[in-house]
Amino acid sequence: MAEEEGPPVELRQRKKPKSSENKESAKEEKISDIPIPERAPKHVLFQRFAKIFIGCLAAVTSGMMYALYLSAYHERKFWFSNRQELEREITFQGDSAIYYSYYKDMLKAPSFERGVYELTHNNKTVSLKTINAVQQMSLYPELIASILYQATGSNEIIEPVYFYIGIVFGLQGIYVTALFVTSWLMSGTWLAGMLTVAWFVINRVDTTRIEYSIPLRENWALPYFACQIAALTGYLKSNLNTYGERFCYLLMSASTYTFMMMWEYSHYLLFLQAISLFLLDTFSVEQSDKVYEVYKIYIFSLFLGYLLQFENPALLVSPLLSLVAALMLAKCLQMFVPHKENGHMLKFLEVKFGLNMTKNFTMNWLLCQESLQAPSQDFFLRLTQSSLLPFYILVLIICFLSMLQVIFRRINGKSLKETVTLEDGRIGERPEIIYHVIHTILLGSLAMVIEGLKYIWIPYVCMLAAFGVCSPELWMTLFKWLRLRTVHPILLALILSMAVPTIIGLSLWKEFFPRLMTELMELQEFYDPDTVELMTWIKRQAPVAAVFAGSPQLMGAIKLCTGWMVTSLPLYNDDDLLKRNENIYQIYSKRSAEDIYKILTSYKANYLIVEDAICNEVGPMRGCRVKDLLDIANGHMVCEEGDKLTYSKYGRFCHEVKINYSPYVNYFTRVYWNRSYFVYKINTVISFQS
């Protein structure tokens, strides 16, 4: 389809000539049949140009304004410009701290090549472990940011941290612009793009995590995914000319590749997209989950059928063969290229959906994270208050039912119209609409189980809802079902496609614009003096070769703020790091001083940091506290009926070590403490004098 040229009618045809000679003759015949389009009048060309110019200007302006808004809000929230470098870096929490620390390392390297080599052969982050940080943590954003910072001479103009967060905020502007364009392409009016941006910003608590964790991989990657979807939407449109089709194809290729490079989990999103496209191509509403042996039966049957049906070419171009061949190839690659990430994901999903039970600390700890829980009632309430959810449901129902009508027509052998007009009221016949309906249903289904996926789903909820209320085709489809007679349906559809979004926009402006301005006017402050004091003590008192042990989140901050080596990192895609995290967390379990000492010295740790917030954690969910999860994993707490309870004769280590009595003082010496942290030096020479 991508190779054929001609009017929209030709793009919808799926028949293919049987031989190369027939193919050439058919192509020549088709070219000769193409009517030469008449030159449009000047005033029509001017109107088209003005519409495109205003729409592009609105899209770019929306993206720039959103980026500036994020920058201003970030400054107000953290009082960033008035902070010292250490206090600024503490605002990067958990894995965000790790990513930014490698950006700093790249800037300190004598050359870009040397910096890349040190990251790919990194033995200065985790004790007793050499890692390829670029591959394992997807550090391509930091490599790009560091080379741009030095190549553009920005080191003489702007501080590294402002350059880094400026790029991320700029990408968020591109994100919003891409959503604007997608909604515009689907509805035909840039008014839909404006409404998309308004809903996106108002619901930003549920559309992005940029306010809390700037360096996250998703903040670098999702803007490219949005560009890819915009390009795909244009590519699927049936009235696209050859040059537009080529441009969309190139943009889609570039953005897909970049998206995969920026985020290690990008292929899961692309897998959902591939399923959506497969369902679009076959007009199927369900997909059966076949086992590997059934795939072999399909291949054998197709091959045998091809021979017995006199080399029927239809079997060679069957979608079934394409899908099964791809799955078979993937299965072979898993045999030759073993990788455990998919295994971890499957185990997680099994436990998440109640298909299996586990006492594994890491698995249960992940399941207890708020982002992996089902959405709360507040989530739906926020979307309803901004009017997003009601209009999304309305648009989705109309598009989905219209899509089902198209499928049933095709199943019953009825031919589809070559050119769908507004009067037909068949919005479900547009391929880009079918794709977005399937895609949003897949994403929404997952977001209903895992709340963290709302940051991927809700932006497209904004886009789809805005497209629908601004699309005359959608209203016309509804009026066709209602068989409206009193008013001319086309006229009413055109009126509603302008009036409804205008009313929504005015109501959103009246209710939410003052809140946005208030947020920008309020001067907030990020206050964490205990962490600042801890980092200052480490930089001043700890030996350069010291290795620190503690919770993975704190270790990420230590790596960024001090550069000292640590025993673990807040990363969950490596078996060894997962095991390290679980072992180090034993400092909050009911284990003996000797057990903890052996664990820490096995990783060559010199200092141990105990966090009072974890040791005395109350938590809203009993059973999800770190100490509860450790007790379950160690058999010190009954998880379900029938479990055997193992009594521990030791108190909780994090409590006992603070009392300073034998045998704890024999292994550990307290060297620093404040209200939140207790730092112990791990003794190399052990004295057992009480």
C-alpha cells in the first residue's frame, strides 16, 4: 500500500495482480486512469495555508508555553536558583539520582570517548561489580546531553543542571505539540489540539511525572513515542498524498528508533502498538493465546495447503503466516539469546493477577509500590471534575460501536465505501480511528490494573476525547443512529463540533486557569537538612575509597552527591542488583549482628547507614512495610494459613544496633547520626569484649 500512488480510492484497495507482468500493466493502467486535479482557486489555497499556518503556530506555541510553565513551576517548587549544588542534587530522588550522576561523570571526563569507555566499563559505582551502565541503564540521554553541552559551548553560559533539565522540559514541549498535531490530524481542526493541551495540563498529576522525577527514562522517551504516534496517524489516513506519506514514514521510523534507544521498556509499548495494528489489518476483535506447538501446526498446515492448492499465493501473504513466523522467530531467538527480563515480567504479572503466590521480598516490595496498585477513586474523581472522563467515554463508545459496524459489514460480505463523506456518518471506517480505539482500550485495560501506566494512557485519553468532541464526523455518526429529523444533521454536527469544545474550553479556563496561576505565584521550598548534613559529612569525613551500604534509594543519592562507591542501586532489571538489594535490606530484619556483618563484608562495605524512616515505618498498609516484607520472606511472620512461623530469637537489627551493647558494638561503631540517619563504621578487627 505504501508503494502505490494515486487518489485515496486506490489506497484502500487490497487486491494484488497475480504476476509481475500483470502488476506492471495494472500500474500503467492505474496511472493512466488518474484524473489530473484541477488547480484550486487562489482564495482556497490561501484559506488552506492560513489554516495550516495558524494551526502550526498554535501547536508550537502550546509546546513552548508548556515548557516555560514547567520551568517556572520547578523553580517555584524547589526554589532552585537559590540552592547550593548539593541541595539541588538532593531533589533528584532514587533512580533519577543515578541517571544524573552519570551525566556529571561524562562532563568530568577528559574526552567524550574516555567518558563513554568509563561508563561501559564502570567499576566505580557498585562494589565488586563492573557494569556496562550505558546498556543496563539506557544512558543515551545523558550521552547526548553531555556532548551537546560541550559542543554548543553552553558550559560558558549555563550551569550543567539547568542545561539538563532544560532539555527535558523542551522534550515535554515537543510531547504536547505531538499530541496537539495528532488530535488535529484526526479531527481536521486545530481547536481539538488546543483542547488536548488544556486537558493535558489540567490533569498533569495523571499525565506526567516530570514534576517529581525529571531524569526518568519515560520523560526522555515518551515525547518521541508521541511523535511516532502522530506520524503513524498521518500515515494511516486514506487521503494522504505521496509526499506526506513518505514524510510520515520517515518521521515514524526515526522516532521509533529513538524511542527504543531512550527507554529499556519501550518494546512493551511497541508490542501493544503492533497488536493494535494487527487487529486493524485483520478487523478482528479478539486474539487467542496459542501455545508454541499450535504455532508449528499452523506453519505446517500453511505449507501443505500451499502445495496442495496449486501454490496458492494467498497463503503466502496470509496475516496468519506473518504473525506465526514472527512468533516462531522470536522463540528461536529466546533459545539462542537468553534474557531474564521477560521472565521477571511474567512472574510479576502472575502474582499481580493472583495466579501465583510468592514470599520473595523483591517481588512483594514491587507489588506494594503505589504506582503498581490499581487506580484509586481519587483518580477517577479528578478526571471527572475536569470533564475529561465523561467525554472520553462518550467518544470511545461512539467510535467503538461504529468500528464494530464496519467489522460486521465486512464479515457479512458487504463492501465498504471507497470514499466516506460526512453525510455517511461512518467514523469507524477510518483506519487511524480504528487504530487509536484499539490502542487506547489496550492501554486503558492495563492502566486499570497498574496505576503507573496512567502516565502513558491519560495523554491519549486527552487526545482522543478532544478529537471526538471537535469532529463533525463523530456527531454525524451519532445522529445517524438517532435518525435525527427535526434539524439538518450535517448542520447540527458542524455547529456542535465548534460549540461543544468552545464551551468546554471556557469552563476549563474559568475553573482551572486561576489555580495554575496560583501555583506559579506560590513560593514553595524543598527542605531536607538531614540529608544535606549526611552528604556533607560523607564528603568531609569518609575516606575516598569507602564503600557505603544502605537502602537502594539512599545509595543513589550518595552516588550522585558524593561520588562514593555503594553496594546497591535502585535498579530492578538485573538479578545481581536485585539480590544485593534484598540482602542489604536485611539490616531492617530480625537477624543477628553476625549475619548482618557477614552480608555487608561480603560486598566489601565499610560504612552502614540506617534510616529511621524505614526502621520505624508505620505505613498505611500493614504487610507492605519493608520490615513486614522481610519478616514474611524470612518466615518470621505468617503470610497465609498453613505457613510455618519461624521464631527469631533476635530483635530487629536496626533497633538493636542503636542501643550500643554487645555483640552489636563488636561489629559496628557509630560514627555519625542525626534525626534521620545513623552511620556505623563496619569494624575490620572484631573485639568480643563486652
